[in-house]
Amino acid sequence: MGSVERVGAAIDLRETDRVPVDLHSFQRAAYATGLPMSQVFRDGALLAEAMIADWREFGHDMVLLENGTGCNAEACGVEVHYRDDTAPVAGEPVLRSLSEVGELQVPDPYVTFPMSEILKATRILARELGDKAWICARADQGPMDLAAQLRGMNEFMMDLATGEDEQLIHALLDYARRVATRYAYALIECGGRSTSIGEPMAGPAMISPRHYRRYPWAHERRMVKELRDQGIILHLHICGDTDRITDDFIATGAPVLEIDHKTDATRAKAATLGRTCLLGNIDTNLLVFGTPGEIDIACEALISTCKQGGGFILGPGCALAPTTPADNIHALVESARRYGSYR
Ligand SMILES: [Zn+2]
């Protein structure tokens, strides 16, 4: 069985030949080229080349394509700082007050940097690898994260805490949802088999479960539904420990939930069994600092917890660090073959 079928079966909650494996490896792939990461992340052709070389080395089933946490913000006018040791970061926000949200335009991803470069990378990956690996072209960021980048992290936290301008908060989240949704359509048009939004700001480490339900949740759910109605698979990625929002996380309806290593995989599996596919959640620190033997043990335990009933894709809990050793990644990928068989 090929990788595309294998991943498709996992998302459809079917057991196949074995558990598929993904790598969230854009940073490591860029770093491994030897070029400045800031150059690779701004150039779709270089980024695609990096991701293809990464796939050739590790042979994972699912390739996660993105250029980091500033793509949508930059397309919306936020200055983004590109660095050579990590992913780009958003700089000064563009909204001085929530009331300015009505002036924001949804960018056309085909002509707006850097979305246009990621679309280029998606086309190249689809052409070169599309029948050999499942390409998830990520529409980062999600409503909550993009809203916080546009408004400023501290200001947006204050907006949520006071709740005085609830209508405007929702107007901003709605705008951010429309940005990510339009980008998601373009990524799929360019050959992505699925897409994903990252929402680290929506996790319990950043906002309370009550605020998650009150603010971003309905916007994430609406995005999932709109894309699902068009036959498009949206993954939802929330960093950190999501145990306290498990029910709401599932109730977004996202067909793939990407869980971080702090989330209890046993509980997540029990809650999602027969309902949605889980992707994750090996500790990215273990992948940097551990040994291949330690990674093998962690993967064996995780696979035995999560493989039952299908609906599981083994991978790191979040983005791999640039310096993650190759031997450790080989151990992760190999463990799916060694322990993930359904036969
Ligand atoms: Zn994450």
C-alpha cells in the first residue's frame, strides 16, 4: 500500500497495513540545505527542494508544508522577521484598535507574499511527490493566532479578559478565519491533499477553556464545516496540553486533530475513537536530545495506545527543531513499520 492510501485510510478511521507517519519538518528541512533559513522560507522553489530532500531521506507518509508562524500575518500587512536559526516571527501588530477591523482586506493568496511562495512550493511538491506522499499544505495561522498577531498578543489578551468589545473581537476572529479559509482553498487548488491551521494561542496554556469556547471555537468550527462541505480536510493543531478542552477540540469537527506531547494520548484516543483521526505526539525535545533507542521505546508505547481502530498518524507533537538528529528521525519513521502493523 502506498503512503497516500495509507494516510487517507487513517483519516477515514480505517485500519490499513500499518500506522502512517508524518514529519513536521519544515525547519529541519530548511536548516539541512545549508542555506540561510531566512532565504529558504521566502522562496517557494527552495522550500520545495528542501522538503523533497527531507522526504527522500526519511520516506515518511505525510509531508507537512509551511514556512512558519508568520505567513498569514505577513500577507495581512504585519512585518515579519526572518531568522536563520528558527521560523519567522511576527513583529509589530497592524491594528491599533479593534474598531479598525472593518478596514482589513482578505489577501489574494495567489499574488500576496509569502502565501504565493507557499503555493509555488505546494505545486512543486504535488508534481514531484504527489503520488508518493500525502501533502498537507498548511493554511497557518488559524483565527485565534492570526487575530492575536494582527492586534498584538498583550492587547488581544486584554480584549478577551475585559470582554467589553465582544462583537469586535468576533469580527476580528471572523476576518482571520476568512483569510485562512481563502488561503486553504488555494493550497488545495495547487495540489495539497489536506490543509491545517495552527492555533497555539487557543490552548489552555494561553487562554482558559471558557475563553476557548467563547471566542475562537465557533470560528474554527465554521472553517472546518465550510471546507468539509467542499470535500476539503482541515487539520486543527493546538500546541501544549489540550486535555482540558478535549470535548470542544473534538466538537470543532476537524477530521484530524494534531496533539502536542503534553496532551495525554491515552485519554485523547479514548475520546476520539471512531470519531476523528489523531496526529502526534512524540516530544520534540526527546527527538532533539534523546537517543534512537529512547525514541523507539516512546514510539512503541504511543503506537500501542493509539493504533486501535485506525484513525492514528504517528509523528512529532509539534514542529521539529532545526537541529533534530537524523538518526532520531529515522527511529521515529522506522517505529511505524516495526510496531504499527494492523495485520
Ligand atoms: Zn504546535
